Amino acid sequence: MSRPVLRPQRLLHEAARDQARMQAPIGIGLDSPGVRLRMVARLRQSGVAGEAVLAAFAQVPRHQFLDSALVPQAYEDTSLPIGHGQTISKPSVVARMLELLWQSAQAAGRTRLGRVLEIGTGCGYQAAVLALLADRLSSVERIGPLHLAAMARLEVLRRQLPLCTVDLQHADGHELRPRGAPFDAIVSAAGGESIPESWLQQLAPGGRLVAPLQVAKGHGQRLVVVDRVRTTAGNEWSYTEHEAVSFVPLKSGLLP
């Protein structure tokens, strides 16, 4: 009985083709909305209650933002490498952060997040979800190849979904004052020992910032919410500490 012929060259050719078109291989069920809806059901069970946030997660195909080798894990609740020492965060963590922003918008009587700044575009997945919730999104990424890849992916996705105006910038978000300030919402995908003053100054009155923060040396990070509160004396910043998280460290300096 003859044995099947292995064709490694053909598999490599297909992998190169998939990488070139910035899409995951088809035929494994990940293009089905049902796969994303099952992820959304798990997010709901974990406590995420914002229907607009959940609806955005149901629309964005996470597998299109990953290397083809990692596609089978796309809808698991896990962080995954995206190259250059960076990761795509767990869906549950992204959803938690965006829901905290959404709660602030709802409390202010808004039905959208308004003007949003994202620090750390990464692969572009969180930017895609934000672009369904915001009126305008500015997103900065200091690593050149990640910035370019995110631009390509979001351009493809724009043909499929009603994304808001998205302004991606290859820039150092640590000190930069990006186009579009002040912002109604700021979210960071990296954490340092303190919230940069430049971020606080770019937050509009009544706005909210959500970021990981190093709470104490050797004791990890926690999610921190900063609200710019209007008072009779002017504007003040209110800090609220939430659950423990684990993000890549906040760094400065552009990488080409």
C-alpha cells in the first residue's frame, strides 16, 4: 500500500501566501462569527457587562492579528507573542479595560467613547475594537514593524467593519503629545512605575485613563483608573486601583 507523499514545500508556500495577505488560513472555522460569539459568551460569564463592548468583540476577527502559527489559539483567553518582545493581551483583560472606559462614558451621558488615545498599538487588535466604540482614535506605537503591520491589518478590516477615523502614529507615547488631544479616554498597553505627566495633561476634563501600574518593587502590576474630575477649584485627578495584571513594561525610544 502506497503512503501519502509529504509536501513540506507546498506547506511553506501556503504559509508565505497567508503571511503576505495578512490573513489567517481559512478552512479551520475561525472565519465563522460563531467562534467569536463563544468568546464573547465567556467574557460575559467573567463579568463583562457592557453590551457595546461585547458587541465590538463579536465583530473583530482576532485571528487576523496573529501569526498563522498561533491562529488556533486566537480565541482562547490567553496572551500571545506578536514579535519584538511584545504580546497581544488576553481578551478578558482588553475587555475589562475597555469596559472601564465605557462606564465613564455612560456616566457622562455619552453613547460613544469620544476621542480616544491608545498607548501601544501592538498588532492592532485593541485598536480595531476601540475603533468600533470611539468617534476618533489616535494610537501610537514606538516599534516600527509593529506600527506598519497594524496599519496594513486595519486597512483590510476597514473594508469589512464601520471603523471610526483611526490615526496611527509611529511615535514614543511616553512623552509625545499626539494629534487629537485632549482625549476623552486614554488606554495604555504597557505599564511603568508611574503615570506619565504628559498623559494626565492630555486627558480632557471628565475623561478617564486606564493603565497598568507597577504598585511596588517586586509586587507586580495593578490596573489603575485615573479620572480627571471637575471641581470648583479646577480639575483634579482621582486614582482608583483595581485587580492585578501583567503587561509588558513601558519603554521610551523609537525603534525603526
